[in-house]
Amino acid sequence: MKHTLTALLTLAALAACNPSQQQGSQANSASAASQAQGGQANQDDKAPLKPHDIQGEKVTVQTARGEAVVPKNPQNVAVYDLGALDTLTALGVPVGATVDKSMLPYLQGAFGKAKHVGTLFEPNYEALGAFKPQLIIIGSRTSKAAQQLNELAPTIDMTADTKNLHTSAEERMDAYAQIFGKQAEADKLKADINKAFDEAREAAKGKGKGLVLIVSGGKLSAQSPNSRLGGWLHQDIGLEPVDATMKEGSHGMPISFEYIKEKNPDWLFVLDRSAAIGEEGKAAKDVLDNPLVAESTAWKKGQVVYLDSSAYLAAGGAHQLQTVAKQAAEAFKKAK
């Protein structure tokens, strides 16, 4: 008994002095702190931006972070969001600076005329400072840099509400119309978009259920009825989702080929993310050319629609919304 007690005391003393255990405890503490900081960072991503003392004429517009006061008809405009660049180009607003490159052909004209000031995730502050912006427009991919960008010039976060993409996009158009005096142009754009959605909605009636997929790096993820890619199709156009209860993460719900066979959608709407961002890899069409997918109604009837890459890169843009609505309408009209 005496020897046993001595051994236990010795082990306890060694454990108390064990540096690896101490390091493990410190690591756990650091991890908890990191998570807390991460939570704060996420909150900061949507925190209101410090207002500027704007000289001259100004307007108040609604943004993703609430109301913001900005200069009216600013001359030097920098844009870090492709959906915003899409809409501003459609409105006829000249954009003086934007990101270094775009994979969207219809925006190449705007890119060719603008100065290049970094990427969506990493603004080039030196180039941007030299441009001397009077207004900076950002979206979700640049939200972490919002506070720093706002130190240079009035910055507005125009991230679209992905759960209500169509409505949110129209609100953004109206905000731009206020800033740049383009209400007539905005009203025409909204009318054109609504017409495209009305045609798609009518064509979708009685055409069954659908599933929206992102294919990236050979892997599949399903998009819920509340997502950026699934919301407009299920909610605005009215295609019934094949799985209304799916759980979705930030990039969709990972699924297998078996899932597609099991749910058996009448329609597959597919976004090839790898192709959209210029990443090498197997094309979405080749990934889905699978015996299990081939058993689905969508595949058998040829009801697989490969969405324009703007749906991923420029969600909420005026041109983007019309493009995907027309894609959907054409597909539904051809259905037997």
C-alpha cells in the first residue's frame, strides 16, 4: 500500500511538471481566444463604417451595413465587387478603378478602361491611394478590408442579400441611381429584369422539382432554397426544390452521386466553379457523367442546365440576373 501511494504521488508530480501538458493547456486557451477573436471579426465584417465629413452635395443610401452618407456624383469611383461593376456598367456609370482581372467577357470593356487596384480579397492600397477615390464600393469578398478602405475614402458595402437576391439587387440599383443620378436607367433595368423573371416563372409552372449544384475540384455541393445560387431559382422563379430540408454550410451542402440518384430531381442547375474562376480540373459535365447521376430524371431527359459563370462571380448584377433568368426560361420552355 505504501509503495502504491508513493507511485501515485510520483506520477502526479510528473504530470504537474510535464511541459507537453502545459503546452496543451496553453494551446487550448489560445484556440479559445482565437475563436473569440474570429467571432468578433465576423461581427466587424458587418459593423457600420465610420462616416466621413463630406463637402458639397451628398446623398443617404441604404447599404448592407445600414444607411450611409456619400458624395453625389463622385468622379473617381473604385469598385471591389463584380456584381456592383455589372450593375454600374449597365447603368452607364464610369468606373475608374477596379480589381486586376475578371473571367467575365461582358465586363472586359469596363476592365480595359479602369485602373487596376488589387484583388477582391487583397486591395492594392498603394495603387488605390494614387487613384484618389471619392467613393469605394465593395461586396462580401472584400468585407474584411472595409474598415481600412474607409480610411482612404467613403466606402459602402453593397453585398447583396443572398436570401432575397432579386429584391436586394433592385435595392442596390436604386441606391446607385441616387448616387449617380440614374433613376430612369435603373427603372428600365428593373423592368427588363422583372420581365425576364416573369417569363421564367411562367415557363417553370408544372415542370417538376430541381436541384442546384456547385461542382468544384471534382466535388459536389447542393445549394439550398435560401442560398445565393438556389434562392432566385426556387423563390423568385418558383421551381420546387427536390430537398427543402437540406442543411447548408457557407459553400453549400456536400453531397454524393448517390444523393442525386436518391432525390431524383427533374432538373439539375449546375455551376462549374472551377471553370468560373479559371481553375484547372475536370469540367462539371465530365464530373456528372456518372452511372448514378445517369439514373436521375434530369439526366435522362436532358434537363441539366449549366449556369453562366456570372451567377457565381457577379451575383446580383443587372446583366447577371437577366442572363440566368433567360437561361432558365429557355430550358423550361424546351421541356417535354
